[in-house]
Amino acid sequence: MRISVPATSANLGPGFDTLGIALDIRNEVIIKPAKFHSVSLKGEGSNNPKLKDNNMFISTFNDFHQNLCSQRQQFRFEFQNKVPLSRGLGSSSAVIISAIASAYAIEKIDIPSKKLLNLALSYESHPDNITPAVMGGFTVATIHDNEVFFIKKNMPKTLKAVVVIPNRPISTNHSRKTLPFKYSKEDTIFNVSHSSLLTAAFMSEDWRMLKKASKDRLHQYYRMKQMPELFAVQKVALRNGALMSTLSGSGSTFFNIVYEKDANRLVKKFEENFPHFKVLQSDFDNDGVIVED
């Protein structure tokens, strides 16, 4: 069985813990019946031997598979990771979603997308990453009575994502601790209005509105101060064709949307200005998790 899950970018500026989008950068896992448990890891994280022994995918997979199957089975897991680890591109959500979905698929039990999302909540309490990982596209999501409620919008091929991946991470836990304990009414209204406008811009495909609508006052500034180069990344992006430029999740990756015709130029500008950072151009993903027998 083969399963793949896309990278995701969460928050998108003002949509803190609510808005997310899927990128066509995928982690893939192949699972085969075997006499003995074994793990093969290629791509991102392959130089970290601890990931083979302390693997979140396998522990999550076992949690669910043991409840679904009456007898113990052994498998070979072959991982091909393309989603950078601990860089704000949803690597943890990709692992959680693929592990749960594959546990059901191995036993040939259909799992509706809504159920998959709700099961993932026990591992990831914020719906902005897990929702686009399952559904693909641009998603607006919230939690009500321990259930995820969302709306999805497919992304057109005329737009590209360009992500700038720094050579060091920003800790999500530490990043949240840098945020203010209280916010002013003015800043709260600012974010509610901009998040609403950003959602409307995506839904109506009014891409000219993204630059203004993606501004934020709740979290980006405080997180970007941990890596001041990110302010320069955003400035270069907006001066060179980016329709919007936001911190991806809690960072350290910076996420940019650009028209297809401007993508190569923006990539070149990033590579010239930030030679120590990795720059990737990607389509958007509208499929979400894919399971193939």
C-alpha cells in the first residue's frame, strides 16, 4: 500500500489557527507485509538515525491498527520524505494523517474525511494544518464540540507557491510563548477583518486583494523577531511579484503566492539575496491525502 500527504502552510497571516493551504510537496509511505518489522527512510530526516527508532508515524499507526486488527502483524515501512522537518510546512500533520489513514486502509476499512480529521484532533489540536492535509486546497476550519468544521476551495494552476526555507528551525512551543498574553481590541478587530477579507479573496479568486488582506497583528511580528532575516525575506517577496508573503505556520519557512509567470523571477531573487536558505517552487495541491492499494 502507498499513501501520500501534502505539505501545508497554516495561518496565512491573519488566519491564526484557522486558515491553511496544501502544497504539492508530498511525503510518501509504502507499507508491505513482512516477517519482521523494518524501516527505510529517504529524503528529509534520513540523516537522523533517531527517526527510525522514535518514529511518530509507526507509533500512531500502531495505536490505531491494534484496535482495528485482532492479531499482531509485522510490516516494512518505506518512507520518502519531501516535506522539510520542523520548518512550518506541516510535517507533523502529514505524519499523523498518513498514519491514521493507512491503519484503516491496511484493514480495508473506509474512513470518511470528516472522521479522519476528527481522529487526528487527538494528536494535533489545531485544524489549520490537518484540514488541508486531508482535503487539499485552501481551507477555512474551526473546532466546535470536538469536531472539525471546514470549507474548502480548490486552487488554480495559474498560481504557484514559492517557499523560502531557512537553515534552522523555530520551535513551535517556544514560538507560542513569545506571543502576548493579551491583545488590544484594535489588533483583534484588525485580524478578524483581515482574515475575513483574505478568506473572501480566496473564495472569489480576487488575487489582487491578497497583499492587503494577508496582513497580521497577532503573531507574525513576535515570531519573526526570533529570526530577523525573515523581515528581509518578506520585503524581497512583496517587491518582486508576490501576491502575498506570510510566515508559514510558526516558521521558520516563509510562504509566498505568485502568478505562474512571475514564479521563476521570484525564485531567482530569493536565491540571490538568501544563498544559505533553500527555495522551492511548487504547485498547489487539491487532492489531500491519497491512498493507493
